Amino acid sequence: MTPLSLQQYLAREETLRGLDPQLARVISGISEACKTISSLVRQGALAGVLGLAGSENVQGEEQKKLDIISNDIFVEALVQTGAVCGMVSEEVDHVISVPETEALGPYLVAFDPLDGSSNIDINVSIGSIFGILPADRPKRVAVEADFFKPGRNLKAAGYCMYGPQTQLVLTLGQGVVMFTLDPLTGTFRLTREAVRVEREAKEFAINMSNERFWEKPVQRYIGELLQGKDGVRGKNFNMRWIAAMVAEVHRILQRGGIFMYPRDSRTPDRPGKLRLLYEANPMAMIMENAGGAATNGHERILDITPEKIHERVAVFLGAAEEVERVTAYHLDK
Ligand code: AHG
Ligand code: MN
Ligand code: MN
Ligand code: MN
């Protein structure tokens, strides 16, 4: 039997679990944006989308052409749904509002239009990440403060990975499902349900080149993993680093492990590299819904109340046992 399409899946959720049709519209709009981005990624240099844009985003990162193109594709697709009243994007310093001529809806969307930008030009996996919040003031032009709600309020979150296959991973707060894009028909089809992350792990992901800038608890934790069988852990750990959070999370969802992006002493004024609203929160919701965990070393990521739309946060996520251990080291236990 042909697996359910994303549209059929959303319709089934509306019927069986009372999924709000407007939320389904937002997810559907995002899936359309991801298809368009996927097609540009596949064409690469042939579509003229590689290389630098010649500008910087609000976080001081050099923007790639594809960062900006993907941002514009997301904004247009979301505006067209008529179901959103404001957006936050990695690539835009302020809240993006819906043009006055378009309908306003009850949802707020935060997104990283293109994750893993350093992989774009080398044809390695990249993705898009999104989180969808209900607006306290539905159908009113959103302001920054509307986004200052802990991630536990998210109604849905997900990402799309542009890898050997294009896959959309989604949670509506009751488990995690995966869709694979059929490149022949342009349809996302349900290829995995009830995705689970094992409590135990034998693989970790961290940018080891930053080791000397980490805090003591992280140095201790990673040191123990590196000692493998000969140390306190009594087993060997493998390491992977793709430099795209989407790809690391995708691997962990399928074969376990822990992903970390800790604080760095070179940038004492910021708690980490990754952004809370559109990187850490959606991935934390996915991990928790797959039975994993996500903290900033001290508290659950989904319990943090944001104070800035581009707020950064340290991230430890994946296998519960490992996340609990590195968190305990931070709490000096
Ligand atoms: P983005 O490309 O959206 O700015 O995010 C990049 C992030 C994340 O995807 C990845 O885990 C990390 O940066 C890679 O950092 P390093 O370059 O330090 O390895
Ligand atoms: Mn970036
Ligand atoms: Mn990113
Ligand atoms: Mn990005």
C-alpha cells in the first residue's frame, strides 16, 4: 500500500485527534517551502544558489545566498497560509509581520530557514527547522514579546533535511513521525512512525576543536567518553560531527547518541552558539517526543523563558541517560 501523504496524515490527525485545521495549514505551507528549497538545493550551482550573499545577519554571521533565498521562500509560504500573525527567522533581525493586504491567523512561527550553512557549498546535508506557537493575541500583528514563551507551549515542531533523501520530521506533541519526499511526484509520504531514541548511547557529537574553551563539566564528561572502556564509563564511544544540527538530530533519532553545543569561554556574553527559538526549542520538542531529553546543562530547554528573539543557549540533547549525566555534572552532582 502507498504510505499516507503528509496531507492525508494531517487530515487523519484532524479527524482522530482534533488537530486544528489552521495548524495543519501552517505545517502544509512549511512543507511546500521545504519542497521548493529541496529542489534548489538539488540544482546547486545550476540554479545559481551557491556562495555568499555579501551580507551579515543580526548575529554577525556571513549570510549565504541560500540562507536568504530559503528565508524568503519560508516567509512567502507562511504568509500564503493566512494562518500566521508573525514570524521569527534566523536571517531577519526583527519580527517578520504579515503584509497588511494578507490575512492574519492564530499562529507564530520561528524558523531557521537553512541550517548547516557551512555545508551548502560542499554538497553535504543541510536542513530547515521550525517551531509553531499559538499566539496569545491571535490575528493581531505580532511583536517580539509574543514569542517570549517557553518551548513547552509549542503546538508543533519539525525539520526538513536535504540529504541523499529529503525528509520531513514532525511532532505534534504526541510522538515523532518522518516523511520522505518522493522526487517523482513531489509528495511527502509517511515512512516512519513512533520514532524512539534509546536511553543509552554509544555515540556523541560535539565540535572537539573547541575543547579548551568549554566549561569544566563538559570537559569532564567528554574526557570520560574519550577514555572509553578504560575509564569510568567502561565502554567505548564513537564520534560524529556533520556541522548541521539537523543532520546530527536526524542521525540520533535513528541510531541514538547525544549532541552537544556547549558554552564557549571566548564569548562569555552569550550562553552558547545555537538559537533558542528556532534551533534548540524545536529540536528539544522532537527529542522529548521521541523519549530523549534536552537541557542547557542546568534546566530543560523547553522550560526556558526567552528574553530575546535571537537568544542563544547551550544545548545537550539526545539519549536521556547521557543528557542526564552531563546535566548532573553541571549541577555538580
Ligand atoms: P546555521 O547554519 O543555521 O547558522 O547553524 C549552524 C549551527 C548548527 O547547525 C551546527 O550544529 C553548528 O552550527 C556547527 O557549528 P561549527 O561550525 O562550530 O561546527
Ligand atoms: Mn547561520
Ligand atoms: Mn542552524
Ligand atoms: Mn541557518
